[in-house]
Amino acid sequence: MADTLDDDAVAGRLRELPGWARDGNAIRRQVRAPSFLAGIDVVTDVARAAEDADHHPDIDIRWRTLTFTLSTHSAGGLTGKDFALAAAIDEIAARHGAG
């Protein structure tokens, strides 16, 4: 099981990830894709990255708006896995023109 991060560590990691915000024991970011299909492409690529990391986000799709929520449920809070996947999501979104 991964170790949870304390509040100071979470705040520090969030400073490195603009657009992400803490929501209790999770971090959340919303991006807007240039089209519905581009948004689906983002979700597909995030799903592949999540499978590779064996760490899966909650994803909400509303037309071109995608909301990603990350938490390490097995650890009961936020861990390094959440922030690593958040950085990967940012890269994927940027590659598809979503911001």
C-alpha cells in the first residue's frame, strides 16, 4: 500500500500542477477539449496511462468538458501515485489541445 501524503506535501505537489485542486482526500481537474471526439481521445489515452500505472481516475464526461478526480482509495488519501497520474493527464490533455 502506498503512503499517504500529509497536507504540506499535498500543497507542495499541487503547486507543481496548475489547474489541479484538492477536494478532501482527492485532487480534481477539469479540462475543455476542442471537440467531443478530441475529449474522447483524451479519455482513451488517459485510460491507457491509468492501466499502465495500475491507478484509475474517476472521469466525468460532459460534452467537451472532462473532469478527472484522483485518490488512492486503498491508502485512504492522496499518494504519489495520484500526482504522477495527474502529471500524465496534463501531458495527454495538452497533446490533444485540451486545457
